[in-house]
Amino acid sequence: MKYFFTFLFLLYISILYPQAKLVSWNLENFGKSKSDETISYIANTLKNYDLVAIQEVVAGYGGAQAVAKLADELNRKGAKWDYVISEPTSSSAYKTERYAFLWKTAVLKKIGNPWLEIKYHLEIDREPYFCTFEYQKKQFTIVNFHAITKSKQPETEIKYFKYLPEEYPTLNLIFAGDFNCPQSHTVFNPLKKMGYKAILENQKTSLKQECKNGECLSAEFDNMHYSTIKVKPLNSGIISFYKSFNSLKEARAVSDHIPIWFEFSLN
């Protein structure tokens, strides 16, 4: 009887607050180096979510093919998925990459064409990739981003994000990705003053080379930032996929970052 009432409560919540399930994952050099077995493992990890934002897709040969393989694997898991891949980012001074989105077509509808942000492409090495989706007749736009490494001071790029809500005033922006910078950094203060909030706090998301004293995670890099005015958070967390491997070396063949997830409804 207890479980029956729990089920009814969860059903009531899902009806009252229809929720979308978003995952962001830096898949580290996602391309031809990933085996079919690894791509199948990634698909199994992601299959229960509605929308996936991927960073670090290889810009050259193999990156787009790996995303297509992942979509094909997801399509074998019981739901129809679609995907888009960005053009290579415009960076010439640093490592150019692609971004990707994959989503369940029964849950989400892509609105218009996605785009790489061009206004700050000289200031941001890997300019963010925007894509708008419709969910329950309401729209939101994911800003998919991979910052330069910590040693190169990613805050010098992130500081331009404070201009994006004003640049796109009609869009409900959700910033997602690998910021190589903790949410506690003062560079996020302008967004916080606009009502944006991080889904994770004091949560490390990158993998160490080896676990030490039971600690396997290294730095607080990956996150999502949403508008508290436009988005109702329901749940969030991480996927500790490395725990299913015998060693971090094996896990790092998948990625050196763990996926983060966010369940939300739209106000």
C-alpha cells in the first residue's frame, strides 16, 4: 500500500509539473577513437533522458559519424531520437570542435535552425551552440558551451555570457556544458543577479587519473545555469558512470567528465 501511494504521488507530480530531462556531457574527443562498444555504453547511459547536449565532438573526420552512431544506438533502445551537429567552432588559436544535440522526437520538437553564436566569436574560442526546443507548447533554448581550459582563464570568455539574455530577450536560455570554472566564481555573478541559478553547487565533475582515498573526481567544471523566473527546477544530479568500470583508466576511455542532468518544467 505504501508503494501504491508513492506511485500515485509521483504520478500526480508528473501531471502537475510535466518535466523535461536534460543531460550535458563532455565526451572528450568524441569521434573515431570511440569504439562501437563505448558508443553503445554511452547510449545505455543516456537512453532514459529526453535531450542530450554534447561537448567536444571532433571537428574533423569521425566526429559527425560518432554522433550519428550514437543516435542510431539510441534509436534501438525503444524511442525515436533525432540529432543536430554544429559546424566546427571558429577558433584558430585553440582547439576547434563541434557540439551536438540529441533528443526524443516524441517529447521535444526542434524549433528553427540551431546556430553558433557569432557576435563574440573573436572573444570566445569555441563559441556556444544554441538550439531551441518546444516542450508542452512552451519553448526553451539550450546554450551548449565548452570553455577554454582552466590554465587559459575561461572566465575571460564566460564574462560575455551576461550579454546573451539581453541579446536574445525572447528566448528562455539554459546555459549548459563544461565551463572549466566553478559556479562560485565571480564571473557568474551578473547572471545570478539576473535570476540565473546553477543546478549543481560544490559538485566535482571531472575524473582524476586515479582514485585517491576513495575520491575519484577532480574539479567542479560542468554545470547548467537556468532562469529561476522561467524554469521550475524539479531535480538534478550527476551520473557516476565510472563506478561501473574496474578502473578510472577504463572509464576514461568513455570520457574524462561525468554527465550532469537536470529535470525541469517551464513556467
